[in-house]
Amino acid sequence: MIPDPTLLIAAILQWACSCYREGVHRTYLAIRLLRKWNHLGADVYDGILSYLRDLHWVGTGDPSIIFRIVAELVRSKTFAAGRYLQWLIATGSLQSNADLVSVSTVT
């Protein structure tokens, strides 16, 4: 239904971290789907980073859920932790007073 993997990853992440839904099952389902799509050849890393770059989800989503999903994908070696840390440093997200809403985008 959605031929672009980046849009599909964004849709599952938006669903998983929406504040309008409850339950930890969303996190587990999103993780399973992302692992499966990664196994099938989708670029999960770029899909997640483009979702994080967008930042439209911050107002309606729970950031702790998306970070929990990323942490679990790192633990299962589905997501590159080193590249993710480089992205965090490059965008200035690791500053001591940095707020998630004020993250600058890198082009």
C-alpha cells in the first residue's frame, strides 16, 4: 500500500509514539515490524533518522517511546548506534541544555 519504505517507517513510528493510544504493545509491534523490514532490505536507519529530523511528531507524540524503540533496535543490532551518535552530535542534540524541539537539521 505504501511503496516508499521511509513513509512506511514514519507511519509505524507515528502510530507507536502517538499520545492518543495506550499500551506497550505498540512499542513491541513497531520493533518487530522494523526488524522484519530491515531483514527484507528496507533502510530502517535512514527511515528513523528522517522521522526524527522531521520533528512534527513532537507535539503529538511521546519521545520516550521512540527512544525506547531505537534503544531496542540498537540492542538487537538492527540500528547502527555509532552512526546514530554521530547524527546526534552533528545536530547538536547532545548539548546539556538542548531541547528536542530545538534540534537543528543538518543538510
